[in-house]
Amino acid sequence: MLLVGISTKDSEEDVSKMSKKLLSLRVFEDMTQPPETKTKWYGKPWSKSIVDVEGEILAVSQFTLYGTIKKGTKPDFHKAAKGEHAHELYHMFLDQLKVGLGDDSKVKDGEFGAMMDVALVNDGPVTIVWDTNDPTL
């Protein structure tokens, strides 16, 4: 599952950078090889990409990722891209993921901008936050 936020600074270049990175990021186990240490891993960790495991992606548009509570008593979302610009970049991102996985049916998403009930079961201790405009991440 990907929670995808589009910021006011994001561009088509950022979308391409993000899709290429996500398609090649090695976050899955290689089940053909044993783990190198005695852990709860079933295979060698950090060995396979989503393309390698022929996986699927659920992408959820999430403007609230750019929320801040630095001032006042309400969240501020001014860093999130607005309406049509965010919609365009988000769908461009989905299209690039579909091409990268070679099958449109392997990329699912919700309704952009809608209130959605999404459940996530995090299998493991890892959540990765990546902002293409933040050199520290």
C-alpha cells in the first residue's frame, strides 16, 4: 500500500522519479534464499522489488501527508497541491506504475479526493517516508 501525497512543489519530473524508485526499491524477501541471520524472516530480506515478486500496488491519494500543526490548533494543508494539479500528477503516477508492472490490473486506487475507509495491516516494522523534494529523506 502506498499513501501518496502530492505537494505544491511536485512536478512531472518528481512523479517519474518516484515511480522509478518505487518499482525498483528492494523491500521484499527472496523466498528462494534463506535469511542470513536467525530472525523471523522466511527468506533473504531486502532482495526483491515489486516487479521481481510480480506484486500488486494499492495507491491511496493522501493530501493530509502534507499537513502541519506548527501553528494554531487546526492542521494546515497549504503544502498539499490543490485539485486539478494534484489529480493530474497522481494519475500520471498511477499510469507509470501500471506500465512498470506491465499490467493495469496490478495497480489499484481509490477515488481521488473522496472520504475513504482504508485498512492497513503493517507486516513488519518498516514504514518508509520519502519526499522527492526533501534531500534529508
